[in-house]
Amino acid sequence: MNHRKRKKLANRLVAAAALEGAAEVAALLRAGVDPAAADADGTTPLYAASVHGAADSVRVLLAAGAPPDAESSGLGQEGTPLCAAACWGHAAAVRELLAHGADPQLREDHGTGLAPLDWALAGPHPESVALLRAAGATPGGAAGAPASAL
């Protein structure tokens, strides 16, 4: 597959992950699209699915090898998939990400520097908070940044 086609398919995968559902995501993956390939803006498919609460697409992407902690860098789409799902209270996506090894303590480096629990607490999203705390998350994440940074 040439570079131009890979780039076009990566763009389609990000859009499908956010808006079209798991069946379209699976079809694109079967066509050979890299589950971790970011679109032209730097948004990863897993981030797109997570921020939109598309838990089925999250599951398909993770099963295909998308790294659960890879940060997205698209404008307005910066951060980790787990932070994105926690921010919007998408508990089913949070559950999938944690089940597939997402680090509940990992702070965003390219976005706000906040941890998933910080986002869920700010929501407030009690179901996401409970899932993250059960996975060992603490406010501020691994580096111990104050949650007051919100």
C-alpha cells in the first residue's frame, strides 16, 4: 500500500472510529489500515473513539493492536484515550481501555498534563471515577500533580 493510500485510509479510520461504528472500523482494519495510524491532524483512531464514547470501536481497535496509552496530537484532540473517555464520562470506553491495559495514572503530556481521574472528577462522572479508582488511579496521576490544576 503506497503512502498516499495509507494516509487516506488512516483519515477514514479516525472518522469511522468517531462516528460510524465498530463494523466500519473492523472493515477498514481488514483492509490493512494500521490501528494506531493518526490522521493528517494527528488524531489517533483510539482517541477519536474514546472521546465519542464509542466503546465497541474502542474494543475493536484495541483488539487489533492500537496502543491504549498513545497520545493523540490533533488540534483540540490532544491527550490520551483514557483521559478523553474519562473527561466526557464515557464509562463503557473507560472500562474497555482499562481492561486492555491503559494506565490509569498516566497524565497527558501533550494536552493539559492532567490524569484520567482529574478529568472524571471535574465532570463530575461518578461511574468513571469509580472505575478509575478501582484500577488504582489517584488525583494527579503518576507524577502527583495537584488536581487543582483544573
